Amino acid sequence: MDNFLDSQELKVLIPAILGIICVLGFAGNITAMGVLLNNALKGKLTLINALILNLTLADSLVLVFVVPFKTAALTRAGWTLGWFVCKTCDWFLQSCMAAKSFTVAIMAKSCYRYVRNPSKQVSIDQKAILTVLLFVWLLACLVSAPHGLFAGLQGQGDGLACVQAVPPSARDAMAVYVKASPLVAFCAPLGFALLYFWRAYGRCRRRGSKTQNLRTQIRSRRLTIMLFGLTVAAATMWLPQWVAWVWSQHAAESGGRLPPRLFTLSAQLLMFSISLADPVIVLALSEEFRDGCADLWRHLTFRKRPPPKSKPGPHAPTAPKSPCPRPETSAHPPPRGPDGGPAEQPKPEEAPGPGPAEPGSPANKDGMVLPDLEQFWHERETGPLADENDPIPWEHQDQAEVKP
């Protein structure tokens, strides 16, 4: 159990560190849970997502119901939190940690199944997912039962202390539990998970022959690396706490030397830091999770998704619209009169305005007017042209044959 901190510096430093871990870790885990629940409402609830959600739930429970009581126990002389908290605090902590360990093991198996056959999603119905999660938590609570069964209050000095009081009739069973508990709750699940993640990563490194297989391979590799990072972080940051616990149990049984106080405090800080590291690893290594965070933020702030950028195509030209040329700068030849001379220019107020665009004219499409086509339609509307400049001589030839 936790002991009172004698150093005045540690009384300030340790609660400050635990407070930062608690606030930041809770915010990160709540965000992760919101993203996963939002995906579940959209019909994207797979077994792997449900297991990640279970990890974030266990981390949140540790930060809310364990860390504050541990901080209070470290800053006060004697145990002042009551009998119920003494019986349940360590048991609840070890249950959450064991549930995370078993969850990681199932997650590794599911990840390997997905990598081996990406076309078949590792998804099951909701009843099966709830059954798996319920089995994980029941097993974790049973494995951690001795932590609460033998916890009790004893008089120590002027106050009370929360200690592990093992009766003589249960010492042999407790000795077996001290050796078996690290194997069942730590070594076996995490070793199983590391083995399957290594096999999954080996299959991800094999190159596919098709482009679709390559995309699936990249996605599988990213998923494997993210889950592998969660497993490595849990194993390395939880190991010192197990070393300190086994050391203290053997010392209490044989009357030997207890582990150093600084080592015990550092081990507990690392164990609590897992709840902060998990959402950070998921956010850093999962692009899908980052997109889900952005969607959740837009949903909470009632913002619409930004429209996708339009790419230039045959119906979305990028060329600027051609302005109508001024008469004095136009390259059109001046219209000629009946005697072959230049026709009389109309006054500005009598200048004919642009007629309605014909269905086949270029001005009817996207507002673009090409110079050569504009010259063609302008010359047809303003009058007849000379034979050498007539773009449609067959029409004028027919008209000339009809005239007497």
C-alpha cells in the first residue's frame, strides 16, 4: 500500500505530476471514446474498435476512481479514506490493468486475422462484442480478487494504515498467487500480443501485386504499428510496478528489505502514465483517428464539412472568360456596302446590341467566347462579306442563284 511522503518536495511534486496525468489523460481518453462512439453510431463498430474503446474506458476509470485516492493517500499522514476505499482501491486498479492486458491480447489476435485476410473485416455483431468485453472484465476481477480480499486497516502510530493482512491459513495460497499473478495478468497476455503483432507485421511487409492490395497493405501496416505501439508502451511502463510489487511481497513474507521508496513511487507514476500515453499513441499513429477527431469537433461546434476542392475538367475550365473586344481594337474587317466601299458606321446610340445567344453558340457554354468564333458570328450578323473572306460561300452561292 501507499505510504506517507516525508519529504516536503515530494509532497508538492508527486501530486502535481499525478494531477497533470489525470487531467490530460482524461481529456485524451474522453476524446478517443467520443470518436469511437461516433464511428459506432455510423455503423463502423468492428471488434478492433470495440477493444480500443475498452482500453480507453479502463484508462478513464483508473484516472477518475484511483489516481485521486492514491494522491490523497500520499499527501496525508495515515489512512483517512475509510475502510471501503482501502478494500477496493488496489483491487479496482489491478482489475483495470488486467482488463487492459487481456484486451491487448485479444486485439493482437484480431489484428493478425485482419492482416492475413484484409478482404474479410474482423467485425462481429454487437452481442458478441459485449460478450467478449464482459468476459474480459470478469476474468480481470477474479484474477485481482486477492488484492481486495486481504486488504484491511491496522493501527500504526497515532493513526490507521491500509495494509495487506494475510491470515496464516492463506499464506501458502498467497505465496502461489504472488508467483502466478504476474504470469497470468502481465507476462502471458502481453507476450502473446507481442508474438502476434510481430507475425502480423511480417505479413504486412510482403508486397502485393495489385494497386488495391498495396493500399490495403499500407492500411494494415499502419494499424499493426499503432496497436504494437500500445502494447510496447503498456509492457515497458507496467513492468517496474510488477517488479516493485513482487519485491515487496517477498520482503513481507521473508522479512527482507523493502524496495526503495523512490523506485516504488517512480513505478506507480509510470503505471499511471499509461493512461496518458494510450490516447497520444493512437492520435499520433492513426490517420483515421485524427480525421475522426476533426469530424467530432465539427459535429460539436455545428460546423459543416468543407466542400472538396474542384479539379479542372472538361466541364470546369480554368481559362479566364474572354471579354468582348471593343470595335476599335477588334481584328474584324470593316463591313462593306453594296458598292464595295466601306459601309456607314452606325452612331453609338444606334449601335445594335448583342443578340440572344444561339443554342450552339460558344457564349452559351460556361460564359467563354473564343476570338475566332466571335469574329465568325459577328460577321454573320453585321452583313455580307467579300468572297475571299466569306467563311460560308455555299450559302451565298445558293442565294445568288435564286435572285433574277
